[in-house]
Amino acid sequence: MTSTDQHPQITTEVEDALLDTLVWHALTTTHQHLSVGDDRARRYLTDVAGFVALADDSDASWASLERIVEPGDTVLLSGGAPPALPDRWTPIGQGLGYQMVLETLSESPPIDATIRPLTADDVPQMLALVELTQPGPFRPRTIELGDYYGIVADGALVAMAGERLQVPTHTEVSAVCTHPAFRGRGYAAALTHRVASGILDRGQRPILHLAQTNVGALRVYERLGFAVRRQLPFIAAQAPGGDR
């Protein structure tokens, strides 16, 4: 399944509302079992992911969030209009990224390697590759968020990609990274294609996020058939109670 004909049949308005608040919808639907919280605030389990989300920007929602984070925890907020941090929270970093959606999946680029599924046994090598390449946050249980695939050379994991934020109609392609010594071989594109194909096979629409500064990755994703939907701000913040 490689065309928009297989995308979920939902209206543009519904899709926009969902994708603008994707973290909240993931935490309250598909990934609720990997989260804690209530109907005002939720977060992923700390060894799964650092994302948190609020139902709204009210004092009650912030109070709910503070009950489910440890003092001084660093958390990530993202969305169409991320809430303004209360004074007792400390901003650590912020920026703008692109949210992309798949229009029509192109053919997979040929590569000189075999793609295989990754399992919990591969997590130590996955963590090491992420530490080396810095594609974004990845924790010991992030692999539980979805399917992951990799390329192994001489017994070492040299490239990978997988699924992160997920709702019934959409799944995010994430953790796309390649060891510096193996770049330029099309591995990232082929792995992104493999993950996106699996998402389409489930009747969902693939999406992804990347920093605006990552122009090289943007071009790769555009060639695969992804298109920029909008800019999305993101914020890293420290919960009250930590050292300032």
C-alpha cells in the first residue's frame, strides 16, 4: 500500500486537531498503557520517553502534571501551541521543527545490506548508536512504542529506524540514524521506507518530525513522498524542585 488511498478516512479538520496535539492523543489512546496520569495531564513512563502533555493550559492541568513527575525531572512538550511554562518551571531549551506527513510512498532505494527487525536484545546497541548519532531522545524501553528495524555490519548495529508516537490513525517514524562510517549508502532512506510501509500496511498514515536545521534529512524524506505539514514548536523544561 503506497498511496493516499490507503490513508485513514478522516476529515482534514479531525486530522489537523489530532496532529496538532499528537502527544496528548498518543498518551490517551494507543500508548495509554505506557503512561501515567489522569484526564488533565499524562506522561510516558520515564524509561520509555520524556514526552508529557496537558489537556489544556489551566492551573489544574499543571498541578496534575506536577503530581506525576519527579522534582527536577526534564520533560519534553510539543504541539501546535505548547503551553506557557509557569514561573516555577525552568526552560532548558526550545526550538522549531517540521511535522511531515506521507503523501505517496515512493519506491525503496536499493541498498547493499539486509534490513532486519530489532528486538529487546538489540537495545544496548540501539542506545549506543543513538548516543553516537543524536537523532533524538531514546530510552531503554522506547522500543516498546512500536516496530524497529536495523542494519548490522560485522556484528554491530550501524543504522536503524522505528516507530514512536502512535494513535489509531497515524504513527510517527522516528530514531532514524546511521553510523558516520556508513553514511551515504541510502540506509536511512531504506529504513524509513521499511517503517513507513509497515505503518501503511496497518491502514495508518506515516508521519515524522525533524529539526528545521536538518536540511539533509528533509530532502531524503521529501524524495520518499513526505511533505511538510507545518512547523511545530518544542520545549524542554525542568519540573519544580530541581537545582536551578
